[in-house]
Amino acid sequence: MPLSPLDIHNKEFSKAFRGYQEDEVNEFLDQIIKDYEILLKDKKDLEERLKQTDERVGHFTTIEGTLQKSIVIAQEAAEEVRRNSQKEAKLIVREAEKNADRIVNESLTKARRIAMEIEELKKQSKVFRNRFKMIVEAQLDLIDTDDWESLMEYDVDTTTLDKLEDNNEDYRP
């Protein structure tokens, strides 16, 4: 157990013949007591500072641990976000491919239907053209007949017709 300043102060030495000067020894002991008190006070201050420093180091160690955990959590969250983004991107691409396939298929179906309609219209226009050609040819044949010539040969007396017309008016109710 270390000495205290009080232990030093209360220390009694036995007296011997031709011993040390008692005043010098007491003066020296007083000086040792003062220095020892200062050392003990400094030691106590240093222990207090060490305790505070240990507490701060502990606090900073806790903060460091928390930060490391936060960094790990942030990295895991970032990785999760990246994975989710990749999944979402794949889903979007798949959906876009499905839509593109659907649009292409619909377009091909429409194109086939339109091509069939065009073929049908071509057939109908051929039929119409042939019928129209037949009608025009029939009309031309009618024009080329001799009946037109015989119609021109008829002589009609308009005076006789006028008389007949007047007679018919008399019989009308």
C-alpha cells in the first residue's frame, strides 16, 4: 500500500547519538510531503483524464461500430436496390418484348387482312370491268344495228297528229 502524505508527516524516527539535524530532516520531510501531495494530485488528475479519455474512446468505438453497421446496412440496401432495379428492368424488357410481339402479330394480321381485301377488290374490279365492258359493247352493238337506219326512214305527218290530238282532248273526262 502506497504511503500517504499523512504517513510521511506522522513518521517518527528514533533518536541516536550523532544523528541528523532534526530541523533539516523535518524541513526535508515537509518538502517531500508537498511534492508527494502534488504527485498524488497530478496522478489523480491524470487518472481522471484517462477515465474521461477511455469513456470518449469507448463512445467513439461505439460510434465507429454503429457507423460500420450503418455502412454495411447501406451497402446491403444499395445491393438490394440494384437487384430490384435489375429485376424491374428485366420485367420491363419482357413486357416490352411481349407488347412488341403482340404489335407485330397484330400488324401482320392486319397486313394479311388488307392484302386479302386488296385481292378481293382486284377480283371485284376485274368483274366490274368485264361487266362494264360487256354493257358498253352491248350498247355499241345496239347503236350499230340497222334499226336506227329504219327509224330515220319513217315519215310522220305532224298535221295528222295534231288532229288526232285534238280529237282525243274532246273525249277526255
